[in-house]
Amino acid sequence: MALPLLRHRLPRIGGLVVRQGALARLCWRNGRSYASDPSKSAAEDVATKNWSVSRTMLKALLVPGLALGISVSMWPLFDLFVLPWACKKAIESPKSDMDNCSRLEQQDASKEAAVAERLGIILQDRASGSPKPSVVVLYGEAAPQAAAALARSADGRPCAHIDLGQIILSNPYEVLAFRFLGPLGDFLNTYVKAAIFLGSLLSQRHPHIDALLYTHNACNNFNRAVQELAAAGRRPLVIVQDVDYLVNLLEVAVFPETKGLASHLCSIVSQQSLQLANNGFADIVWILPSREALKGPAFKKIRSQACIFEAKH
């Protein structure tokens, strides 16, 4: 009795097994997993995991993204108010760091004082309106010490020190202002360097083009600070040192873009110096190791209009 009944039900059991196997294969293809929740597909599991990872990444990038957005949006106000203020503050700060030859200070103090006194007389004549050259060029081995003595003897007069020898390792604002502002200058310099880096990445231009743009911006804000001081009756003294570095860079540079940048920087320094001095905004003193540094077409007006003399120990 059981044997005929089993014989009649075997096909049904086989069909059921076949149907269950087919259903299992279909569910596998559709992403159904019977090892977990039967109502939840594997695709949904993957999507949930991906969203969890994406949400974690968004949280991680939220603070830097907000900082970047605030930095970019605040740049116009930063450029309009903070950078000119920083340039003015740097001009007004003491220039004790200019005395980079302290070992010679004692033995050559009298000679340096004499040269500084002569420089002071020339600059006073210029301030009184006499027809004297607008830019003073001091060259020779004692020139840096004499310029430092002149800055120390300014008696509270605003004095800017522009060391172009540092331009290879520093951005324009660091050369003009930030290095005189202590920890605040370090903070501002970090912000500006980040802006320069991100701007270069976004613009996809040649780095020398961005260097010219930021140099123009720095010179513009520096000139605003100088003119503001002059308008307040405190015409500053501007000491420009190591202009010869730009000349050397122009001579040894291999790439034409670097040569073009060096040539343009020479023209900027020359033209800005003459413009500030001739308009009565500042007294300009260039410090050079030798007179040969003035060669080249970029310094043609400097050679014809400046008072050039040698400082010896």
C-alpha cells in the first residue's frame, strides 16, 4: 500500500524540488540571499554600505570644505583690508633683523655711520624739494651695514626692507611684509600660501604666470600702504636689497619662462621705485654688491636718474 502511494508522490516531490531549485537560482540572480533576511536584496545591502561609507567621508570632508569655502569667499575682504594693513604694519615695525653683519658692527661703526649720515643728507635734500635724484643706489662691501645703520637711525620713521634675495624661497607677501609680523605674519602667510596653491591648481596656468599675478597684487597693496603713510605725513624709507639676484637669475636661467619672469620682475622693481620716489611717496635706497648689477635695459632709467655711489669699509 505504501509502495504505490510513494510511487504516485515521487513525481510531485521531484517537481517540487525542481521548482524550489529554480526559484533559488532565480532569487540568486536577482540578488536575493536566503542566508540573511529573505526580504532584503544583496544590492540593497551594497547600497546601504556604500551610503554609510559616503556619509562617513562627507563628515570627514565637512570641516576642510567649510574652511576652504570660507577662505575663498573671504579673499576679497582679505585683499581689501587685511593685506594693506599687514603691509603698513610691516613698514612701521622695527628693522633690527636688517643687521645681518653684527660681527662688523663694532669695528666699522664709524665708517657705517658716516655713510649713513651722507645718505640721510641726500634724502633730506630730496624731502626739502631740491633737485636731487629720486633714488639712491649704494653699492660696495659696506653697503648692507650702512643701510642697516640708516634704518636704525630713522628715529621712528617708517622703514620698509625688501630683500629680493629671498624671493626664490618666499611668496611676494612674505618678502614685503609677513616676515616682520611675528606669529601673526606666520598665520597670514599660511593663508596666502594656501590661496596661491589652490589658485594655481584651479587655474591650470603656468606657475610663472600666477607668480606675476600675485606679485602685482602684493605690489599694489604695498603701494597703498606707502601712500597712506605718506598722506599722514610719515613718508617711509624703502630699502631694496639684492636686486642683483634678479639679474643673476636672468643670466643663468635655462627656461624662457624663467627668463621672462626675471626680466619682468626687474622692470617692476625699477618702475615701482621710480614711481614712489618721483611722486614723493617714499625715499628709495637700493643696496647692491657692485655697480655691474645695474646693467641691462630694465635699469636704464635707474642709471640715468639715480644717485649712485660706493660704500667702502
